[in-house]
Amino acid sequence: MAHDGKLLARARERLEQQRADNQAEHQRRLNQVYARVPEIQRIDAQLQGQMARLVRLTLTRKEDLGEQIQALERENLDLQVRRAELLVEHGWPVEYLDEIVSCPQCRDTGLKDGRPCDCLEKLYNRELTRELSGLLRHGDESFARFDLSLYSDQPDPGSSVVPREVMEVNYAICKRFAENFPEVSSNLLMQGGTGLGKTYLSACIARVVAEKGCSVCYDSAASALEAFERQKFSRDAEEAEAAATRVRRMLSCDLMILDDLGTEMVTSLSTSALYTLLNTRLVSGRRSIISTNLSDEELQKKYTPQICSRLAGEFRTIPFVGEDIRRLKR
């Protein structure tokens, strides 16, 4: 995934803050232990002195160099044993004064084998999610707060469909998708009328996925597809670059949530952009969630066979039923 320089800088700042916090905690522990057990401080000073002696010895060519190094190693081991005994004796674990790092792989440098470490990638993805996920703006979206009692437990008139039973299944599917992400094998197509909880459940998924350190992009279909158009045709260089950045993020993020498909103005440009977004993400194995108020028949009338084929073949359809929850709450 290509990195946005601004967001990567923010991620590095957060990593540096983690490292500073760890160093501060390490120093606090040293101060605590040294104040209570001065002998440990003296041992640490001796250990540091031994390192300097070892360096000096390795630079000499004395005949008994090997014997001196072995004697130094025995002395060092005795000091470490005594240090460990003192720590345990005073109620601390043996590793209490070890260096504190949040990521053992890169030791909080953010780099492993010359490439960004997984810990830095997770911080970057959190910044990306903050930047783009207007879906989480309310701050209270969670599976625990999803209220199934808002859906009727009686069949719809002239139908055997019980809205609450359907939504219980939908809830379970969405929760399982979020908990298993990114190890999920399908995309989701949330389909149903206005105010039935499609956006809310999308937000619940987004929050769980983002907390794992995965990148989440959310946008309405109209806004997302407009970005594709602006990156190609805007005469303002700054606006075109901003749109291109948004497009790159949508194509490469771990989870793309496209809301209200069908509310955008359908043109040859928007259709091409939608196909590019869907196909690029499918080919690269990245997951998407799409919500729409349109039925299968309406989707087929509005979009090309290529787009409808991908929606039918690569997305798991989740039907939303019931009464408009927003109206019920009012």
C-alpha cells in the first residue's frame, strides 16, 4: 500500500511518543529500585564498567587475552546473578529493569529489515481511518448498542418475514465479519430501504476493524465516484492531487465502505469509476462493504452487466427489512 506522507509522519510521531513513554517508565523503575536497593545501582555501574574493560581488552594483543576475557565473563555472570537475587528478594520480577519496548520486532524504531514494521503500519492505518472515516463521527456506534427491539417480532403484512428474526441474522453476520477481519472470504452488500440500520451496522464493523489497526475508508457513492472524476478533469492542480490521494486510499485500504450506492448521478464516468473501484479491490483481495436502497432489479437497470456480475458473484447480500428506525425514534 502506498503511504501518504502526512499520515505516515503522524504515525511516526505516535511511535516516537510510545518510545518516549517507555523510556520514561524505564527510568522511573530505575529510580525506584536504586532508591530502595542502592546495591543494585552499584552492580549496574560495575556491569557498565565491565563492558568498557571488555572493549579495551579486545583491542590488545596480550598472550593471556583469552584467560582475561573468561575471568571477566565469570565476574559479569556473578554480578547478574546477584542483581537478579536482589530484585526477587525485594518483590520485583527479574526482568523489572529490562528495557521496555512496545514492539519486540523493531524495538520501537518502526523499521524491520529496512522496511516499515507492522507496528508502524498499524499506527498508519489508524491515522488513515481517522482521516477518512466520517462514519465514526458520532462515537457511539457499537454492536453492544445495536437495538434489535426496534424491529418488529411480527411478520410483515402479507408476508411470512419477521423483521427481528432477519435482523438477528444480519447482526450475527456483521459481527462475525468484523471479528474475523481481515481473514474473511467475502464482501458484503447491505440491501434495503432507508433507515433500517445499514449505515449503523457498517459503522459498527468499521470501528472493530479500525481498532485492530486495519485501514478503513468510508464515503458515500456520490462523493467517492466524484473523486475519480476530479482527479482526471479538475483544472485546479491542488484539487486534482487531493482527489488522486483519496482515490489511492480507496483502492488500497483494507476495508472500503461505500454508502448509498444508487443515489449518485449515473454517467459513463461514474460507471467507469465504480467498475474500477470494485474490480481493483476484488483483484487485489481487499474487502468492501456496499449499502444500497436499490433492489436487484433496480441495480440491473442502473448499472452495467459487468458491475452487476461482480455484485452478484463476489458480494454476500444481506437484506434489511422493517420500518424506518429514524422515524420510529422520532
